[in-house]
Amino acid sequence: MPSIEESLKRLHDAVVAFDEDGTVLAAQDYLDEGHEALEGIMRGLAAGMNTVGQLFKSQEYYVPEVLLCAEAMQAGLRVLTPHLRAGQSESRGKIVLGTIQGDVHDIGKNLVKLMLEIAGFTVYDLGVNVAHQTFVDEAARTGADVVGISAMMTTTMMGMKKVIQILREARPEVRILIGGAPVTAEIVKMFKADGYAQSAADVVDAVERVLARETA
């Protein structure tokens, strides 16, 4: 029988190779070997997607490959998720997520959603071209801990500043993350957000950091 590290690597590698059938087989074998589903999800499938994120950043993978990898990971999740033990599927927090008004790019946002859901967060996806007030209204409706705002163009990015201003007034307790190609650490400071994620691979760490600051 292979070691757990070998089985996790098999899950990881199948996702990176965008091998959907291989991911399903690796996930089923992983369960048959008696391993914990949660560890397979986090250290196998999610770790594979983290690698994909790095490959995308280095331009070794492009959007089509990333989408195929995401499909492979989803296939593995369908095998492993039903085997989570009681309590392991409880939400770690609520996150409202959307692409700013005027912007219809959603690939990055969709990957962010996927990574957050794998990590155990409840995500309320508003989609693309989201009106400023909608972020605020949905944060109030859901009792969100974090609002995530995405923009892929410098022209639409300025709308983030307006949303943040409204959120600070209406929901001062909510943490705000921004992301997308034009976003930098300097933009975070200028817009007075709580943080940003450079890629989908970084978003879970970014959320954990802003929530830790909130409760420290």
C-alpha cells in the first residue's frame, strides 16, 4: 500500500496534469486506503490547485489549462467531500465575493471562490458587474465577515474605492479584501482596504490574515 504522502502527491499531480479521470481514481483509491477526506482535499487537491496558481503566475499555464485543472479538482471533490466527518464541513466564515461594476471578468473570481470553499468558507458569489451598493446590501443580508472585490482593469478598479467607502460607513466590522491584475499593496493602502490576494492561490492566507487581525 502506498504511503499517505504518495497518495496525496498522486492527487496533487492529477490536478496539475488536468487529468479529471485520474483525479477521480486517485481520490477513490485514497479513500479505499483509509485516509481522511479532509487531508486529501487540503493537502492533495487544494495543494495541486495552489501549484496551478503558481504555474499561471509564471505564465507556464494559461486560462484554458487553469480551467481544466479546476474541473479535475472539482471531480476529486465530488468523491472526497461526502466523506468529511461531522464538523469538518462547518463554515469557517462568510465571504461576499464579486467583480466590480463595469467589469465582466470572472475567471479569477471563480478560482478564488473555489479555493475559499475548499478551505471551508461559505461564499456568496454576486457574479460580475456588481453595483456598489449590492456589495453592502449582501454583506448586511448574510452577516458576512469578509467582502472580496475583484477588478481586472484599471478603469473599473477605481470603483473599489467607492465600495470600500460605503462599506466602512455601513458595515465597519466587515473586513475588505481586493484583488485582480491591477491591484498592488499601494492600492490597498490608497483605497483603505484590509488586504489583497495576488492570486487565487494566495487568497485563503489573505482571508486568514485579515480575520486574525480582526480578532487579535
